Amino acid sequence: MDDEKPVIEQAMETITTAVETTKDTAVTAVKKVRKAAKKVAKKVAPKKAAKKKAKKAAKKAAKKSSKKAAKKTAKKAAKKTAKKATKKKAGKARR
């Protein structure tokens, strides 16, 4: 340390330098963390989107199949009632 400068001034300079260095280190650390977080987000986001898409597709497929099944049962029921009606008519005509 310089003997020409007062002790207080030397101490202040040392503290200021330490603070600046710490600040720079903190800023660098934050930048690194942000970068890493972005990388992770990039990797995770597509998986999430794919999961969501798959879920939606499954829901759609289930809806479609249930609609088809409902249509089929409705058709079958209509056919059965028509058959029963024709049988009844045929039975009445025989008597």
C-alpha cells in the first residue's frame, strides 16, 4: 500500500475494488444461470408440448370412437325395432 495516501483512503479503495469485483462476478453468475435456464427450457418445452398434443389427440380419438359407437348402437336399435315391428305385423296378418 502507498504510504503517501491516508489509511482511510487506501481502505476505501480496497473496499471499492472488492465490491466491484463481487458485483461483476454476481452479474456473470446471473448471466450463466439465465443461459442454463434457457437451455433447460428449450429441452423441456418440446416435451411438454408433445405431451399436451398427445393428450389432446387421445381425447379427440376417444370422442370420435364414442361418437361412432353411439351411432352404431342407434343404428342397431333402429334395425331391431324395425324387425320387431315387421314381425308383429307378420304375426297379426297370419291370424
